[in-house]
Amino acid sequence: MRSAARAAARGFTLIELLTALLVLSLLALMSYRGLGAVLETREHVRQETDKWQRVAAFFARFKRDVELVSPRAVRFAGGTAPAWRGAAAATAEARLEFSRFAATEGVDTARRVGYGLNEKQEIELWLWPGLDVAPDALPARYPVLAGVTRFELQYLGPSLAWVDAWPTTASDPPIPRAVRLQLGLATGEEIVRIFALQS
């Protein structure tokens, strides 16, 4: 009986303590790695969510602008420009320019609007002060979407064929039937959207 009482009062051996510490260390390491993976996933999801929210906001802005398209040509110092002008290739000017009515909410005015891709891989919104352009009037330029490697536009003509520039001939209507927008994002995604126009 004395040996049993002595064994019960003895406590843990060094090997038992080291084994318990090893098990606890392994559990802590696995928990740390699991927490790190959760935090990395959370950050990735946040970045992806932010990216797609910016893309959705750009498309909403573009859709709103093209829904308000006006068939009115604009006057400027050198003559007139068509109501809708789409360039076949990127230049220093906007890739797309068009006349736009004022919104029904009364928050803006009828004006000339343009979209183009700058050298920083940003799509820029170009806003002129009004429809008719003063001799030295320059548009205000605002980046609306960053991380874009490709910005291509095509236009649906009366013959239901897609063309790369508008107008193609003097007999074309002032506004194409639709515009097809193709974006290439720096993260590798390709997005194509088609917007019907009120012609």
C-alpha cells in the first residue's frame, strides 16, 4: 500500500512532460498555419471582390453613358464631328467619343463624352464642358478603371456586321445599332459586353 501511495504522489515523469509539450507544440503549429491560410484566403477574396466591384462600376457608368447617346453632331473650331466617333486603333485621343443627353435626374448636362486607354493601363473618362467644343477647350480626364491591358470596341452597323471604326461611310447613321466592349485585365481575365444603342 505504501508503494501505491508513493506512485500516486510522484507526478509526471520528464518523458511524459516532454511528450505533452511536443503534442501541444504540434497543435499550436497546425493552428498557426491554419490561421495563416485563412487570413491569406480572406485577403485574396477581399482583393477579388474589390476588383470585380470596380469592373461592375465601370460597366454601369459606360452603360449609363451609352444609353443617353444623342444623334447630334458637334461643332468645333475646325468644323463638325459626328455624333458617335469610334477610332479603329488607340491613339493619343479618346478611343470612343459621343454626344450624350443630360440625365433625367438633372445631375449633369448634355455633353461630349469619351473613353480611352492611357499608358498607365487605366481606362479614362473624358468629359468636355458641353456638346459644342470651344476652340481651346480640353476635356477633363478621369481614370475610371485601372489594371486594363486591352480596351477594344466594335460597332454594329445597319448590315448587322461588326466594324472596328464608326462611322465607316458618310451614309452610316449617326449612331451604330450596338457597341461591343472587350476588356483584357492585367490579372488575365477577358470580358466582353454588348450594349444596344438607341439609334
